[in-house]
Amino acid sequence: MRSSRLVALLLCVQRDRRTTAPALSAELGVSVRTVYRDVEALQLAGVPLYTVQGAGGGIGIVDRWRSPVEGLSPDEVTALGLGGSAAADLGLGAVLAVARSKLRSGLPGRVQAQLDVVNERVLLDTTGWFRAAAPDEALPDLARAVWTGRRVDVRYRRAEVTVRRRLDPLGLVLKAGAWYLVAAHRGQPRTYRTSRVEAATVRDEAAVRPDDFALDRYWQDAADAFDADLRRLQVRLVLPAASLPDLRRHVPGRLTGVAARGAVPLPCGRVEVTLGMEGVDVAADQLCAVPGVEVLDPVELRDRLRERGERLALAHR
């Protein structure tokens, strides 16, 4: 939406103090003409942007002008980056309210109005359906260890046993309403569900963070490994190419998408797909909802689907 683009443009100019329309066009993904229209809109709203024509020219902002963004504290910037529910979970709910107030006060009136509309009409609820959020009493302490780069001692409930671990925090992940701590134990990155942390003590000792560690890459690799570990049944099937979206929907996971992209074209608009699935019963439940699917292997899954089809046909005679 245009309001968010205006804010982004203002922040880009503030960061560089002087830039060019082509540079803003490339960074914001809009045309140069749109950049100049947005600059004019901000000027009309009272933001002291200026343009200089010719070689060495560009778009700049008056040196002494400062937006409220520059007055945000590190915690306020963190809270804005996290958003409502995540900031509240990490103990930054009040900080977020202050940060939003500071940011809003320095925006043009039309942008303020757009933010009000968004707040009134859009709500992000990260909790899964039909269940309350799990209590994460240790989460604020774990978050503090992540922000400050400090080691943390935890008591962690694993099955029926509680273990003690000294961890080097590497990051936090919010997945389907549940928080996970990614931390190194004895140099090996691992994943810990924060609701299972019974107690956390932040140490006055710097955490060791590998130079090449990337949280997003680790999480994707860990998620793929977990998914692959569940998919121990290799299934070969044929279905209409038009049913590939149904396959992705009813057999969720990135690995299904990878398998679908590798589908082998067959005559009459059909394709052959090979993918891992969780087991015969689960696979039968999922594939029953995919239009036109035919299982080639394994035989046990073919038999299970045939039995279900026969029972369904008998019930509807």
C-alpha cells in the first residue's frame, strides 16, 4: 500500500541523507516517476525533502530535520520489528506501544490515517485454532539472553525427564503459535521448545556464536530434516497435473512442493510424482482428498485405498 511505501522512502532518504530517484526506484521496486510523486506527497505533508536537478543532484532531506524514528531506543526498534503478539510474548508489549506512538507522531497525516485503518481492520493471531497459547514463563529471560548475547542455564523438560543445560543462544523462532529457542549445546546447534523450559538463568558470560551461523538457513534445514524423518514411506503416484495444488494442500510441507516441481509429465495431462509420506494410514487419509490420484507403489497403500473406496461405495449403494 502507498502509506507503507512513503514511510520506506522517507527512511531510505534519512539513512543516506542524499540519494537519487533511480536508486530509490531500485530499492523500493517502483518506477522513477512514482518516486517523484511520493516525494511530492511527503513535501506537501510537511517533510523537508528537496530535489536537485542535473549532475550531482538527487533527493535529500534538510540536515537538521529529525524524525521520531531517530529517537527510538534499541528495545523500541526491536519491538517494532517483532510486531504485536511476538513483542508481548517476549515482554516488550509496553515498549511496543511507546514505539508506535513515537513513530506515528512523526508521520504525515494521511499516513497516520492509513495506520489507524490497518490497526482497526487487521489483527494478527499467531495462536493455533482450538488451543490456548502455552505458558512460556521463561521466554522473556531467554529473549534477554538472545538480545544481549549471554549464555543461559536452563532446566528443560524432555519427555518424563528434566535435564540441565548451559546454552549459547543463537535465535528465537515463532512457528504456528509456538516459540522455539535455537541454541548451541557444546558447540552443536539444537532446537528447544520454550514452553518446556522450566527455568532460565542468564549468565554474565558472553555466548559463543559461530561466524557462519544463519538462523533462517538453520531453521529451514532443521524443518526439512524433521519432515524427512517423518516421511519414511516412499510413494509413487500418478494424478492429473491440475490436481498438483490439491496434493500440496493435503500433503503439507516444503518437500511435497519439491516433489511436485519434479513431476514427470505423462500423456493425457497426467504426471507421475514420487514423494515420501508418513505411513500407510496417514497417506491414505491425505490422498483420499486428492482428485484423480492413483497410487502405483507401495502395494500396501494401494490396498488400503481400495478398501476405503469399497467401504465408501458400499455405504452409498
